[in-house]
Amino acid sequence: MGISCEEVWRDISDYIDGDLSLIQRAAIDQHLGECRHCTAVLDGARNVIALYRDERVLVPPEGFHDRLYQRLEEDMKSSRRAFLTWALTATAAVPLALAALSVRRLVVRARDHQRSVSGSDGHQVPETVAISRDHDDKVYHVAGCSHLYGEPKFLPREEAIRDGYTPCVYCIGRPPKRNG
């Protein structure tokens, strides 16, 4: 009995290149004489090798290089245009973003000023507030607040704020948060 088809397929490249021993080559020759399938595989492998050795197969068609370079230039121009469009859009967006931030800061300042004039619950804080002469608690109150201890001293609200006093959380509300 000879060798199997799988053994022929495994050694077919060495058979074509002439790299087999005389015994192996003789066994494959005997198998190929009896097996049409393996003969077709051998012919197919030889055809593939012949195609790869033929330089004409690998030469690109006439004008290929010109068409390739033209297409690459078109793609480069298109990508440059896309980049330029993106860059101009980004450049235009920066001043708009800065303007939006500036407007936001103005709105926040106006709101903070409004909060300093009114309490956190929305009621109006009078222009004159009371502080304690006897305590160093640095809190200003509405006249008559039950949390004002000691003898009251009355002064303008802006002066109390400038001197570091904060509003009483009971009669005025929480102090506004200061932004940078």
C-alpha cells in the first residue's frame, strides 16, 4: 500500500521544488499515477507558482500610477478642506464661548448683588441692620431679631458687610456664596 492523499498534500511543495528523497518522490509519483484528485492538486499548485513567477501578472495596468496619484491628491485636498472648515469653526466658537462666559459672570454678579439686598427666602433686607455691641459674633440682624444678643448697634448694611459681618440665618437667611 502507498501513501495517503494527506501525505501528498503535505509534501507537494517539496515535491515541486525537488527537495524530497528518492524514496519519498517515488511514493508520491506512484500515488499521483493512481489518484486524479492529487494530480489536480499538483497541477493547481504548479499553476499558482507559475503565476507568481510571471512578472506581467504583478505589473499594474497602464495609467494606474497617474490615477492613483490623482486620487490621492483629491483626497488630500478634501481632507485639507475638512480640516480648514473644522479649524475655522473652532476659531469662531472660541469668542462665542468667551462671550457666553462673560455674560454668565455678569448675570451671576447681578444675582449675587440682588441676594445681598434680599434674604435667601426673597424678603427684603433693610438698608439699616443691627449688630451686637456686647458680642463678637460678627452677625448682622434685622431689628428685633430674637437671636440678637446684647445691646444693638445700628449701621448701614453695606458697612456691616464691609466690616466682615454675615447675615443672621434666622432673620435674614444664608449668606450668598461668593464666586471667584
